[in-house]
Amino acid sequence: MVVSIRASQRLEAIPTYEPGLPTAEVLARYGLSAAIKLASNESPYPPLDAVQAVVRGGVESLNRYPDAYGRVLRAQLAERHHVEIDQVVLGNGSCELILLAGQALLDPATTVVHADPSFAIYPHLAAASGAEAIAVPLEDDGGHDLMTMAAHVDERTRLVIVCNPNNPTGVYRGADELERFVEMIPDDVAIVIDEAYHDFVDLAESGRMISLARRRSNVLVTRTFSKAFGLPGLRVGYGVGGQGWIQALEKVRQPFNTNALAQAAALAALGERSAMAERVASIVSERDRVQAALQERRVPFLPSRANFILVGAPSWDHGVHESLLRLGIIVRDGAPLGVPGRVRVTIGTPQENDAFLAALDQVTQSQATAIRSEGSART
């Protein structure tokens, strides 16, 4: 006999996060011998040699706890962003910091304002705390409707979240727009600017949100080592913000939340600026090449400033995602992300991107043939 525990009723409202399909599952499901994973916005490149060496060297000390405050890594990040060390907080990925923000700030009868669709973890915050989520639809271009978001901020609002570039659309809102938006928000309302894909924004203004966080104590900018730095397997992210922000997160942060290998790898990665810049430049170049190829094929997509592209249109059906999987191209189905009919495609190596484009040609041609055949049958 199974006895149910007396769990909080809030659990029913918490959405389940659906990660991209693992390669092993796709291989088994479709009887494939090989597949290309372009579903989880990961770097196509393994960690740099210097990072791998540090991780290997750290294995011998895993019988000891890590530095609970990540002092060395935080000091390096503080120096990098021209802030004090007590303006930097570490997380088990930047995702944890966003969840911690919900724990620290939200109560029943309060609200959190975010865009929809955006990063799938945001609805979790309100559901877990009993707060109300104000989900503001994106504008037609796939970017945040900042004016409407600001209009929904009232005396109940405790948190506003902006994902820039936005996931899953890849659309970027400029620094001028965001600065005007922040000026519209009261000083005592906390703002998270989630910049997980910041490194792929190839504009000179891309660092201005950190500067904004230095001036506005209610702003926290979150970033991650999971994307451009290629360390999602170690889970390390950080936030830069006012001391009040950091103190609030420290109250709910678990001790030792960022493990020793993650801290060491992040430090080593920070020391490889030139090599990291080359990798980011190659991904941005490939992103632009793939977008040009999609445009040439007249395949709809949203112009992206991230390391992924949202491809397709609402008129597309689930069959495109399924057909790509059958061809060994693992992309993210847009339906669970709030963009049905589309697929989100991570930028990989040139060879991987070519394989995606070839598979997409095959799928779209098959669909066009099927539509023509159906039309002929009707006439």
C-alpha cells in the first residue's frame, strides 16, 4: 500500500521543467547509431585544456568541502566587473540564483512580473511561494514588451524578471530600452536581468547592464558559465548587484552550493579570455551563417543574439521536430517552451550546423510534397 505524504498544495501549481532529450534516448528510440545534439544551448566545444587540467587536479581534494563563500572566484568576478566582492553572489548555475530570488522576495499576495514565453523556470517562482505571476506576452518580434511589464508593477510587486536575450526566442532588447524600463520601476522593487546569453551579444553596449547594477541597488544581473564558457556539467553561475540584493540571497542560499570543481573550473576559464573570445566569435559567426542560410531557404526564424535560433512558424506542426529527431538531429520542440510549431536550434560546429540544414531541407521538402499531393487528391 502506497501512503501519500501531506505535501503542500502549491506543488500542483509548480510546472515541471522538461529538459531537451538526451542523446542516448534518441539513439535508442529511433534505432540510430549517431546523433547531433542541438537542443540545450550548450557549447559545441569541450572545456579548454587549462580548465580540464584544473578539474583533474582538483579530484584529489574532493574529500573536503569547497569554500562556502567562493571568495577567490567572487574576488575575480568583482575585479572583472569593477564592483566590491560583497556585490557578487555565486549559484549552482544562474538558475539557482533566480529560484533563490523567489524564496527571498515572494510571499502570498505579492506578484512577480515576467515575459511569456520566456525561460521556463520563471513560473516556478510564483507557484512555489504562493505569489501571483504576471506573465506579459512578448511583442510580435519575440522580444519583451517592457512598457506593458512596467505598467503591471504596483504595490504588490516584489520582483521583475527580464531575460535578455530572451529564451526561447533569442531576441535582444537594447541597453537604452532597458535603462528606460528600469527608471520606470520603483527603487524598492527588485529587478533581475537574466543575461545567460550575454556573451553572444555582438554589440558594444552589451555590458551596460552590469554598469546599471552598479548604479541601481535594486538591479541584479545574473550570468552563467554554462553557455559561452562551456561548463554546464559543473553548474556555476553568479549575480552582480547591490548589497541588499546579495544579503537577501545569502539568507536563503545553501552552504557550499557551488562545488569545488565548479569554482576551480570557472576561475581557470576566466583566465583564458583570448581563447574564450575566439570560441564565442566562431559561434556568433556560425549563428549568422545559419540565419543567412535559413533566409535563403525562406524558412521563417526569429533573428537571434544568443547561441540558438527559434526556427519555424505557428503553422508548422509537431511533425517537424519528430522528423528531425528521426534523422538524428536533436533540437528542442517549441511546444513545451510556449512556442508551438517551432523548433529551437542550438548553434553547433560548422559540420553540425550543415547537418541540421541538410536535414531541415529534407524535412521541409517532404512536407511540401505531402501538401501538394493532398491538394491534388482534393481536386
